[in-house]
Amino acid sequence: MKDSKASCRPEEARDEADGGLNMISRASIHVVAYATAAVAITVLFLGGQLGQWIELAGLSVSRADQIGFLALVVMGLVSCSFGGSRLGVMITGTIAAFIVLTAHQELAMVRYLSLGAVLFAIGIYGMTVSRNAIRMLMSIELMINAANINFVAFAHWVDPLHIRGQLFAIFVLTVAAAEAVVGLAIVLALYRNMSTVNMEKFNLLKW
Amino acid sequence: MESLNLLTALAHVNVEQGFFYVLAAIAIPLAYGVVFDRNVIRSGFLLIGVFATIAGLFFLLQAQFLGLSQILIYGVGITLVIVIALMLTNARQETGMNPALPANVGLASFVSVLVFTTIYLSLRSAEDWPLKNESSLSLPPNIEMIGKHLMTYYALPFEFASILLLAALVGAVMLSKAEPASLANAGDEAEQAVDGTDRV
Amino acid sequence: MVPEMTEELRANKLKTDEMLINMGPQHPATHGVLRLILKLDGELVKHCEPVVGHLHRAQEWQGQNRTWFQYQALIDRVDYLSGMFTSWALARAAEKIDDVKVPLRAEYMRVIVAEMNRLTSHLLWLGTFGIDLGAMMGLPFYPFREREELLDLLEAIAGQRMMFNYIRIGGVQNEAPPGWFARLFKFTGSFPDRIDEYEAILSNNPIFLKRTKAVGILPRKLAIDYGVTGPTLRASGVALDLRKVKPYSVYDRLDFAVPVCNRDGDTYDRYMCRIIEMHESNKIIRQCIEQIPGGTADVLREKRKACSACGKANCPHCGGDLAIMVKKQNAGLRVKAGEGFAAVESPRGVLGCYIISTGSDTAYRIKWRNPSFSNLAVLPELLLDHQIADIMAIFGSIDVILPDVDR
Amino acid sequence: MNSAVFEIGKFARLTLLWLCIIFGAVWGVSWSIGVLLPAVILSQSGESGRFWAQLLQALVPVVAVALFVPLNTCYMVLAERRLLALFTVRKGPNRVGPDGAFQTVADALKLLLKEEITPRGADLLMYTLAPVIFFAPSIIGVMPLLAAVSGNHPLFTPVNLPTGVFYILAVSSIPVVGVVMGGWASNNKYSLVGALRSAAQAISYEIPLLLSIITVCLLAGTLDFVQIADNQRGSLLNWNILGGGALTHLGIGSPWWSIAAALLLAACCILLFALYVICACAEVNRTPFDLPEAESELVSGFNTEYSGIKFAIFFLAEYTNLFIVSTFAAVMFLGGGHAPFPGLEDACISGLRGLLAAWFGACTPFQLGWLVNSLVNPATVSQVFWIIVKSYALVWFASLIRATLPRLRIDQLMDYSWKRLVPLALILLIAVTFLKELV
């Protein structure tokens, strides 16, 4: 029992050692997140006025949007209270930024594409950063799904007659299934040999 | 179809937009959870949630068949396999630790923000989307359409996909087949372990 | 709590994540309070350690601190499914020390009730074995139907359904009530058909065969090494049955076979052994009813009514071998000084009792040799590399009674 | 022997009582909020009440399902217990209510009032979410079946998806997520093993299940429930279990190969039905495939730690799922709402119509005729009657299986699926398509 804890310790130590860059990035995330959270709260308080301003500016926004804003911000706050401070703020910030960026869009399609982009970005982050190989695979699945949203959105708006985007999404689904199966088999085989799924330990091909 | 009138009427009142935001507001926290949750198995379950919301988006986009396939294949099949893999490997190793590799965090967040910005800006800058005006309500059910396409224009890729799946299946079986020698000395080791533990 | 491995251990030996699981003492299928510490690799059992003693009641110590008369009643509780056999072993050991010759009629009565008890025990085993294999609602109740009839008969003769206290030092408790033999004879007539009924449910059921064939193979040598006895041993191909090998009571006068499997026994063989044993026990009971000196209780009663000389020691209807009890059963019951060992073949195997008596109203020392204890000892060997589901099949098939293990 | 007949009689009485309760309640409530209230609203407030009337009508299927599911579960549990008692020479529940009719109601009340216990170390969110995820699909899954059960009655057709079959298949694959989630979140090793078993089992039995359903859909040529049921109109010979009408096309002059193909097709379809029943048993965790909750091995598997209302929800969902697969089989294989003989159905409908006419002809002071006719449509009633008879027969059959067979082991279970059922399903898929063209 003690040994396994001891084995964690060096990593934590290194965590602190190269924390310089880390701290900066954390701080920047905080700044971004709090800023977007502030925007979200502004949206919450302004409510109807924001819609009027947008309409004044020549754009149209429907009542449903405002209801959507409200629901989103409430949900963000709820998740904030659930998920601990930093993650909650990040989530709220992302949602708020997402609303602000997409709510006034004329094209509904752009909303979907933006959501795809958000999920894709989250997936990229997870894939780059994950310590666990399986979590990395999950992030890849996330990215593939984000791409699928785009395909289906395009099929709906650009090619409703021949919904070829949906066809492509089906092929993507197939490939993703194959990828998941083989990827997991590789991870399991690695686990059998190395008895860990920690990406840092997979250093057989050092050079 | 008296009852359907109400639903179609509701569909015109921009409910679609509201539903979209609700789904997005579920999907984004869940996706964050997939990446950031300290418990990997839990993030596996959250991934199911992400897939379910994406299936919901597909329903909003009138892609019923794809939405159902998403639930059937992704939501249940793939994620369950992932969760099982997580349970088979030692997930306890990682719980309690920071799930992220610390060295990569700054770079990764930069890259992901960059990716999003790039995509978003390119979306905004595109002026002439080749949009079509046909209402998809009047079209034949998309499952028929998909079936026709798969059997005619896209027959060859379809076959290739099946071959790919077969290859993946065989490959996965070969990779994960346990070599019998590895089980040989498990017994004495287990004995040791039992002797060493608390027998309360 | 799962033991955490050191990094080297993990790297060298552990290939997939193993799991330590406690089966029991409060598990629905451990037949009592057995605790198995299992080490599982996925579904495979990699190590098993039975922990016994949760039901320890100091039965041996109590024997040294209770009068013989009290202890006779107490000892039925050791193996609550076959109480006749424990009291029989005690009675035989005490009689050996005492040099008492048990009347022949009493010996026949002992064999009858003991074989009936063997049937009830096997029937209960059959029902619970079905439950262990997951025939959740279906199976148990058919054997229990027959067991109920037998228990009614035993209750009629002993006044108790489980803790009979019927076989006493020096004979048996009392004569059978009116009509008892007729009922029993009628039951034995229909019972073989009932056994065929169970077999129709189980013996050819493909799922049952899959679950039992080639599962939990107990090699002959291993069984002998561990001191396994009873049907579990005979299913492994060793023809050890005290009733045949070292006939006691009147077993040498009876014609019955001892089922022995001619190969290393698996779970199915153990099941089959017990099924055949039930047929044989049934046969024994029928023979006893036919052979019993003095005829059935009703016949004897009629004869005694008609007899003028009754009550005298040489009366052909009531003296000599037609008595059922030769010692006074009261608090003054004593056994002569000396030591003796006697064993009987209980439904679970060889049940032995060793007594040292100083001639007082309590025993000086009593030691029991319980079949379940030795049979249970072989369990870890049997379970190795089997699946979780097989634990129950194997454990059920060796038929262990936990009070018999822990005493 | 006599006592067995007596017990069967009691069971029939119980069934009748409960059917009256279930369908009386569902019919009464649907009729009042689907017909009576809208009529009242429309007569009171005219055009302005149109929205509310429509809203009420749209709510009918939801309310009907919400009523039907718990009541039906009450009956199914009771029926199973009585049947198992019958099969195993016991009496079964016979204390609460007449012949124990309300035993399950009492049990449900007890479960609702029991304390909920959350084990230490459990993942609270997942632990709470699991029963919901397990239960939601069974509610959603009943919805499109309603259309088939009620013969496409407009009030009960909430989503007439043209891909109803696929919809049910997709939805019915969700519960296993709940099982895995609950098993993992309970922080109990037995639960975890049960959950893993369940996942493996669900994934491997889904394949032959899907294949068998796909084969039937190929035979019927559609994915629409209502259409599949309608295709089997006529007689027993038109049912999909006997080849979906292949036998009826045969005349005296048909060539020998056509006759042979039709007979073969019927045989294949019977096999297909057997395949479906086996896989469905495995999908809804019924004996002999109840490994995830194997009582003698894993105590109670994934729901070991659940108590109170959460356990009740698991229980409810399990039985509803059983009912769904049974109804699904009735629609896909056993002719849906059509009687086995054409004369029988007509007799049913005309008899009912006559009865209604006699009844409402005698008392029409309030001109209730149209109101009643809007829901007591004789054709609909006959349809519901036959489909319910068929699905309950399958449910009882599942009870019989439970009373008979021991449980399989996990490796045997997987073997059975991958080495026997999947090849069989593939062979049947090819054989049925081939023979269908030949007939």
C-alpha cells in the first residue's frame, strides 16, 4: 500500500518542479474563465435588453433564445457549484462564451458547427493532456463525434435531398468503432505487459 | 393525426433553438467531465452522456436513423467496451492524481483554444453557404435514403467498411488474446497477497 | 480491501487486475456461515481460503460437562440434517464401552430411521443444489415434497422433525406408532418414481450437464490425501462405505449396492452418486420392513395383545431381541469406565465418535470426527481455476453442513 | 390433480381481475382526458380552448403509459409468483386481497416506504442516476408499441416513427448502461462483477437479437410496426412465425419447389422465433441468463446495494422490459392484434359491436354514442385483446422457463451466443431472404 503511494510521489514532485509555466497557464485559464463568466452573468441580468439591442443592431433574436440563455446560465452555475471551483468556472465560461458567440447568428447551421468546434477543442485538449491511455481514446471519440455533428448539420442544411453527410457520418461511425476496438485492444495488451495505462510509462520507443 | 398538429405547430415556434441550447449546455459540461474528472471510470460514463446529447442533436437535425445508431453503437456499444477496459485495467492507480500530464497543460490549452478560434472564425467568414431550401419534412424517411445510397453509389465504401470492421475484429482478438504462460505463476503470488492482508 | 501491489510485483507477476472478495459468512449460497476468501482474476478463482468456526459451539466440551442423558439430546444439533447419525455414532461408541448388546429389533429400527434420515438429507441437498445452480424456484420444492412426507413419519416416531433424539444409548426411544410401517412402506413404493422425476428434470438437462460435467474434478489420490469420505469420495472412485467395508448393525444382512464411480469424480458424478444412493436407501428400508424381527409394530402389538406370557423375559413377542431399549433412560444414565471409538456412514461420510469415560454421569473426553470438516478442506483445491459460478456448483456438490464443520 | 385445476382456476380469476383493473384504469383515464375533457373544453370556450384540448389529447399516450407501466408490473409480478407456485406445488401469495390479488401492491407500498441506503464510498451521482437510466428506456420503449397495440388509434400514436422497430432496438439497448453504472457506483464487488457480466452479456446477445429482428423486417419489407402487424392479417398462416404468408400463396397448381421453399421458410421462421425468444430472455436478464443478478453467486448482482424506491425502480423496469420484448415478439412474429383464425376476429368485432349497440341503444339520454365510439371502437378492442393475450402468454412462458432451467455459466453463455446463436442468425438471415424470393 505504501509502495504505491511512494510511486506516485515523484510525479507530484515533478509537478511542482516545472510548475512555473504551469502556474501561468493556470492563471490565464482563470482569467479567461472569470471573464467569460462575467459575460454570462451580464447576459443573465440583462435578459430581455440584450435581445432588444441585438434587434436594434439589425439582427433578429427570438424569445426562445432568451429562455435558452437563462437555462444555460443557471445550468452553468449549478455545475459550478457541483464540480468544484475551477472546473465549474471553466464550464460556465465555455457555455457563456458559446452562447454569446452563437446566439445572434442568422444561420442555425453555424450554431451546430460551433458546438462541434467546442467539443473538438475539448477533445484535442484531452487527447494532448491525458495521463491515462484510455482517457486519450475517449477524447478521440469525442473529436470524432464533434466531426459527426458537422456532417449531419451539413446534410440537413446543404444537402437535404441526398443527405450524403449522414452517409459519411455512418462511415465515420464504422471507422470509429474499429478504432475504438483496436485501440482498446492495444491498450489492454500494453497493460498486460507494462501493468499500467499511464502514458508517461509507455516509453519503449525512446528514440 | 390530430395530436401531431400540435407537435408540428410547436416545431415552428423555434423550440428547436431552445432544445439545441439545452443539449449544448448538457454536452459541454459532460465533455469537460470526460477530460477532467479524476475518476476515469466516471468519465467513461460521462462520455455516454455526451454521446446521448449528440444523438439528441441528430434528432433535432432530422437524422433519426443516425441518432438511433449513435445510441446503439456509440452510446451503448463503444462506451461500454471502454468502461469495461477501464475496469479491467487498474483505474485506481490514477484516481486522486491530476488526470493531466502537467507539462502539456499550457500547450494543450493554447492549441485547443487556437483550434476553436480558427474553426469559429472560418465559420464566420464564410459568406456563401450553398444552402438548400427544401423542407426535409416532406422528404422520404431518411432511413430509406441512406439505404438506397449505401446500396448504389456508396456500395464500394460500404463493403470496404465491412472489411475494415472484420480486420479490426480479428486484430483486436489477436491483440488481446492472453498468452497462457502469463497465468502460470499467478497462484503463489495470490497466496502471498492473501497472507499479507488484513483478515478482519 | 484489495491489497495494493508494489510496482515490482505488478511488473513481474500480475497480468490483469485481481480482486479479493469475501464470499460469506452472510452469503445466500454458502449454506450457513462459511467464509471463503477468494482471489479472483476476472471470473476465475485464483486462490481460495475457507474460514471456518463462525458456528463453533464447543460440542465436544459440552459433552464433558453434560450428563449422558442431556448430551444425547444435544448431539443431534451437530449435523442438523442427519441427526440420527450423530446420535447413532455416540450410542455405538458408548455401547462399545458399556458392552451392551442392542436388541436386534432395535438395530433394525435404527437402520430404518437412519436410512430415512439419509433420504431426507440427500433430498434437501438435491433441492439446494438446484438453487445453487440457479434453478431458483423450480427444483427445490419437488424434493422437499418427499422430504416433507419423511419428516412427518420421523416426527410421528421421534416427536421431532429435526432434532430427533431417537437413537439412544442402548436402543431406540420407542416403538413406532400405529400405521407407521404401512405409511412408510407405501412411501417407499412410490419413492423411486419420484427420484426418476428429479432425474427427468436434471439428469438430461443440457444446461445442468454443462454446469456439472467436468467441473470440480476430484482426483482419487487427492480425495484420499485429504481424508474425504462419503459420496464425495465414492464419486472419485474409492469404494469406501462403512456399511459395506466394515458392516455394523444389521447392514451385513441387507442386500444393497454402493454406487462407486469408476473414474475421477466431477460434480455430476457426485450428484449421480447421491441419486443412486437414494435408490439404495429406499431398498434398504423396504428390506428392513420385511425382515424386522417380530414384524411391523402393528403386527407385534396384535401378537402381544393375544399373548398370555407377555412381560416375561423369555416371551417370544416381547423379550430378547424384540425389545427396543435395554438401558434406563433417565438422568442416572451412566457408561462404564473405558474408551471406545465407533463410526457410522453418515450421508456426508464417515462420522466417528471417540469417547473416554470414567464411569461417571458425564464423559471424560469426547472427540468427533466429522465428515464435513475433511470434505471442506479439499474445497480450495477443487475451486482453483474455476469460475465464480462453479464455486456454488462444487461447494454444493460436496454437501457440507456448517455446524458439522464447526461443531 | 384436482387441486392443480383449482389453482389454475384461481390464477385465471386473478388474471381477469387485474386485466379489468389495468385496462379499466388506462381506458378510463385516456377516455376522460382524450375525449371527454377536450369535448367539454371545446363546448365551453370554443376556438380559444383548441390549444388546451390538443394539449390534453397529446398527453394521452404519456398518461396512459405512466398508468400502465406500474399496474402492469404489479400484475406481472403477481402472475409470476402464482405461476411459479403452481409449477412447484406451492400456494404462492394468497393473503392480501382476494386470493392474494393485491400482494404486489402491498409489496410496492412497502418498497416505497423503506429507507433508502447509500453505501459508504458509493459514487452518489452515478448511484442515483443508474435506476433512472435503467428505467427511462422502458417508458420510452412502450411509446411506439402503443401504436401497434391500439391498432394505430389516433389518440395513442404519439410518435409514429416509420422506423419503429429500429427505435425500439436502439432504446432497449440503453438499460445495460444503467446496470453497469449502478453496479460500479455501489462500491460493492459483487455488484461490479454483476455489472461486468451484464455488459458482456448484453453486447453479445444484442447481435443475434438484432439479426433475428432484421430478418423479420426483411420478410415483412418494412420497419413500421403497424405495417408489420397489418401484413399478418388473415389467419395463422400469415403470421411471420410461419413465414409471413408464404404458405397461403400455395395453391394446388404451384410447383414443387415453391411448396418446398414455403415449408422451409416456415421452418426457418419458427427457428427464428426460438432464436428471438432466447436472445430476448438474455436481454432482459431472465433465467437461464440471469447472470447479472445471480442470487446464489453474486447475492443480487448489480442491485445488491439498492433499497427502497431505487430498487423498486429497477424492479419495475425489469418487468416492463420483459413485457416490451413479449409485445414486440407478438407484433413481429405472432400476428400483432390479429386473431389466429379470420372468423374469430370478425366474430369478436361484430359481437362487441352488437353488445355496444344493444347497451347504448338502450340508454342514450346523453347522446354518449359518439363519445364511446371514439374509444370503444370494437376493432380496437379486439386488436388490444389479441395482442395482450399473446404477450401475456409469452410472459407466462418466461415464467415457465424460470421454473425449469438452471442458470448458465458466463463462459458458456458467451460460447452459446458467439458460437451457436450468431452463426444460426446469419444462416437464417440468408436462408429467409433466399427462400422468400423463391416462394
